[in-house]
Amino acid sequence: QVQLVESGGGLVQPGGSLRLSCAASGFTFNSYVMSWYRQAPGKERELVATMSSAGISTNYADSVKGRFTMSRDNAKNTVYLQMNSLKPEDTAVYYCRANRFRGDYWGQGTQVTVSS
């Protein structure tokens, strides 16, 4: 059974930090591209960051460059998103995604709220 389980969301003040985790199971994790997406209320889901299967290349949305860092631990089947200097506009539900040819899986999401 394929599972992607996000954790680490919560309420944080502007300028603060959070670290999201996404634990994967039920598929060959190290052969999948992993990504983080987010969806704010009333907005479309947007790509935040994506990392190659071996973790060699990473791309970020312009809105998070220099503040967010994505990493993956293929030994633990887990991907992370370190979020620093958080802004109110980062408030959203954050989802992780695993995809490759003939395979596309999503987690259930974790809420991140940036507010004073």
C-alpha cells in the first residue's frame, strides 16, 4: 500500500521556521522524483520545490528561493522541506508528491499557518 505522510506543519510567527517531513512507503522511493506543493485558500495548487530521485538536482519556486531548502534521505524514505524566514503568504496546505513514469502519488497534506 502506497503511503505519503506529511508532518511538521503548524502555526508560526512571521520570520519563523518550520521543517516539514514526508515519510514514504509502499513503493521504490529512490526511483521517484519528489516534490513539495502548496495550496492556499482560494488559490490553485502550486509547485514549491522538486528534487531528482538521487537528490542531485533541486528546483525551487521563485517565491521561496533562498528561504526554503528541500532534502531527501533515501535510506529513510523521507523527504524534508526546511522553511525559514516564513511570511504570511506562505500560509497553505503543503503536500508532498512522488512521481515517475506510471507512478504518481500524493500525501494528505499538512497545514502551515504564518501569523502573528
